[in-house]
Amino acid sequence: MSITSDEVNFLVYRYLQESGFSHSAFTFGIESHISQSNINGTLVPPAALISILQKGLQYVEAEISINEDGTVFDGRPIESLSLIDAVMPDVVQTRQQAFREKLAQQQQANAAAAAAAAAAAAAAATATAATPTPAAVSQQNPPKNGEATVNGEENGAHAINNHSKPMEIDGDVEIPPNKATVLRGHESEVFICAWNPVSDLLASGSGDSTARIWNLNENSNGGSTQLVLRHCIREGGHDVPSNKDVTSLDWNSDGTLLATGSYDGFARIWTEDGNLASTLGQHKGPIFALKWNKKGNYILSAGVDKTTIIWDAHTGEAKQQFPFHSAPALDVDWQNNTTFASCSTDMCIHVCRLGCDRPVKTFQGHTNEVNAIKWDPSGMLLASCSDDMTLKIWSMKQDTCVHDLQAHSKEIYTIKWSPTGPATSNPNSNIMLASASFDSTVRLWDVERGVCIHTLTKHQEPVYSVAFSPDGKYLASGSFDKCVHIWNTQSGSLVHSYRGTGGIFEVCWNARGDKVGASASDGSVCVLDLRK
């Protein structure tokens, strides 16, 4: 048997990813040099760390239940062994002693029972009174509430009700199975998904080092087809799988090209039919985010190497690298075709412009890492969310935040502006901001007044993604509780709900607003058809 630190580190890293601790996984991956290990992550099944821990726990329980003479104690365990108990020698020894004492008691009881049986047999020969049947005894002494019955029905149901269970969703809002298409093919968790802005092509990115393009157009001969975009690197003159996560992806505005960012440090541009057009290599570590500008001539990427880069999408060359953060950059967003904002674990937000060698603006005020940033549709206001549990609104006209919104009780993971208000196709509707938090809630904010107008509370685990429908009337949310909820943004009411088979990392709407895509931790991608 051999165990290496690389193997242990990789299993811990995968556990952090699968449990939704993406920033912790990222930090741990850097410090333990996961990207430099030779482990093929695609061959490691999901929940590998939990599986091996469970087997180890079973071994300790088996060890406790084996007697000194090698025989197996056949009594029921005194109480289940926890993982922490299993690593504490005193607890294990105490359990072993308890088993031995129970074994001795059992042996004494068996001997007494044998003697009693012999006496009973002798007495039966002279007995004259009839004894009640077991059935009669059962009727006279019905099982107490909580005790098991032979068929398990009555009190079995009672026992189930005592356990925690998923929140019940009204059947009227539950999306029926015939309206949900589950797409399978990925061999690891699917972190991201995005609809093509022109057609019903859904792109997904996974820990199996592939992105996939799923064709869900009505004329695709029924069902869905998938194109597999394998992320490879050059080694010894050959292309070999990178075995690194695909961390980000984004379609250009006319839907002809897909950009992907990977943990292998490369960004790639693909055609809509799955051909690799360019490989962009200048980052010195994993890429955490990337975005096309609206014009479609530049791609912006954020890296673990503390830098952001603007790439020429046509030539694949880096136009400018911006080395202003003092820690890994987590997110980027374009204000216009040449100006963008970036945020980092250094708690700072920089606004940079192509051709400028210093940030044109720096926003400071968060007290923990800044997870996401988004410009409003007009490009006038910038929203940011942080592990400090606050949501802040910034303006280029001032250095301090316009609003400091404090209502969430845990980290805020992501934010989205509604496609409403000035500079949108829905100018007569008020603009809103949605925030998703590890406190299991989604909040809708009136940014003009700086107040929360709705708190959406049906999720039971951290919420990782929110997305507005194209008309702004609905909001989709995805949580690690495996649920996708669709909300009415005006009333805050739940209108549709779907429970998948894995924790939800990302949700997105197609351009028509009649389908929602969701990517999950079990490797599945689901598409919800919201048409009547």
C-alpha cells in the first residue's frame, strides 16, 4: 500500500470542488501545486474522498467488532461510529471494551436462557393452564410510538418524518419530467453552461477537461446532439488531454464563436461546430473568468497569476496585460468595448482601459475577497459582491460606494442585473439586481432606493447562480440543494421548480426566454422547457 501527498491533496481538492467550496479549492490547488501533478482527474470518480473515508470507517467498525479469538461479534452495534470517533484511540478502545462486555453479557444471557428453557420444558409437561399466543400478546401490548413494527408501515412512516427532508414544493409549480431534458456525457462535475445568443445551442464546461455544445434546436432530428471540445496541450510534439477543469466559457454576441478558459492556463476559441480556432497562452496559471466584449473583437480573461489580459480575438495575440492586482483575479466585466472592471481576492476592484498603463479607477471598501462584479446595462453603475456578506454599488463619479447593501448572513457568491430600464429592450420596467448567497437565499434589490424588495427563501443549500429571463419578468436560481427555482420578479412568488440529480452550479436562459439550462455536480446538464 502506498499513499502520496499528491494523491491526498488531489482528493481533498476534488472534495472541495464537489462541495461547492470553489474559492477554497482554488487556493488549496495553488498552494498544493495540483496543476503540476500527474494525476488524471478524469479517471477519478465523483465523491472519491467520501467513498474512501466510508470504507476506512467500515474497516474500523469491523476491527472493533472482531473478538480477540478472531470470531465476529454478532450483536448490534452499541451506537454508530462517527468519523471523528474513528481517529481517536481512546474512543476506539472504549468501544472495543464495550463490545467485549456486551459479548460477556450475551453469553451469560444465553446460558441463563438455556437453563430456563430446560425448566420450562419440564414445567410444560405438568402445566394445565393455557398460555396466550404471541398474536394475543401483541394485541394486548401494541408497539409504542417510534418502535418498529413487523411490516414497518405505521411507525416506519413516523420514523421517516423525524428525519430532515427536502422542502416540499407545491405540485402546481413542479416542472413535470416530460418538460425536463437531462443531457449526459460529461464524466465529472459541470461547472458552467451558457446558451448561444442566436440559436438553441447550449455550451457546458466540466472538470473532465472538456466543453460540450448541445444542439437543442427543434430541427435537430429529435433529442439532442453533442459536440465534444477536448482541451489538449502539446507534450513531446503531440496533443494530449490537459486533464484540467474548464472553468469559464462565453459566446460572442453573434453566436459564431465560443471562448473557454481552463485550469491549464490557456484560453481557447472554438467555432460553433466544435472546431478549435485559436489557443491563447500568456497566463501563468489557471484562468478563472473570461468575457467577450460586445463588438466581438476582444476577449478579456482573469487569471490566478493576478493579471487580466485583453486578447485580439482575430489573431489570438495578447493586446495588453494588466498586472495591478496583488492576489488572484476572480471576475471581469466589460463596461464598454475597451474598458473593463476586475475583482480579486485582494479585496480591490480595478477599472482599466485598453492603452492605459494604470487603472483609471480603483474601488476599495470590501473587507474580504470580492467574488463577482457586474456593470448595469447602461454602464453607469458597477455592482460587486463579497465574502464579507455585503453587496456594494459603485459609480465612476465617486470613490466611495453609492450603496452598501447589508442583508445576507453569509458570503454572497454572485450577482446579476435585470435586462430592464435604460439602455435595454425593456426600458419601461424598473431595473433590479439579484444576489445569490451561501445563506441559501436570493435577494432582489431596488438599486435606486438601495432597498431589498424580495427575499426568496425556498432553497436549502448555498445558491450558486441566478439569471434573469430576457424580458426581466422571471429569475432562475440554482442551488446545491439540487433545485432550480423560477421566480416572478414582481411578486417574488415561486412559479416553477425542478429537482435534479446533482447540486446546481449554473443556470441560464435561452434568447427566447422559454428554456432554462442548468449544470450540475453529478456531471449532468438539464434543460427545462417552460413553454405551455
